[in-house]
Amino acid sequence: MKKIEAIIKPFKLEEVKDALVEAGIEGMTVSEVKGYGRQQGHSELYRGAEYVVEFIPKVKLEIVVSNDEYLNLAINAIKENAKTGKIGDGKIFVSDITKTIRIRTDEEDEDAL
């Protein structure tokens, strides 16, 4: 099992979600987060005063898949639908999941997904 964490621009969430559902990915967790990467924030003008926004609003998706086929489908769906071609499009992280338990039924691992 693999866990995919994707940090994307908030306005791309619906496109990415729809593409994941179309690819057969059933569940995800979405969090509103703030952060910065290479762009190191940006400056904005508000009522004539310039100020620096250090942490940019983003959305974090967390998805757990049972096999490499779903992993590749999910990664491609995220890449194709979150991309704008501009700085700050985000990142995708993949890590191993060693144990999954569904609390309600005590099912484990792939059965718990």
C-alpha cells in the first residue's frame, strides 16, 4: 500500500478530485494548508501598502492506494489536472503504508481501504 500526499493550488481541487474519481480512486482526505517552496511567498498591495505573504494557501490531498496500478493512475490524474505551468503548482509525495485498520470493523490492510 502507498500513501500519496499532494500539495496543490486550491482552485485546482475540483478538477483533481473529478479526475481521481474517474480513475477509480475512491477515498481521499483534503486539508487546507499554508506553506511555501522555492517562491518564498510573494508581495501584495493592499490599500496602498505593500506587504509580504510568506505562507501561500494550498490544499493537501492524502490518498492511500492498494497497488501500483492505482498509484500510477492517481499520480497521473493529479499531475495532469493540477498543473498550470506556473510557479507554485505543488508537489506529490509517495510513501509506504505498513498497516491500515478500519476502526468500525477491525478490517486490516487492503480490506480496510
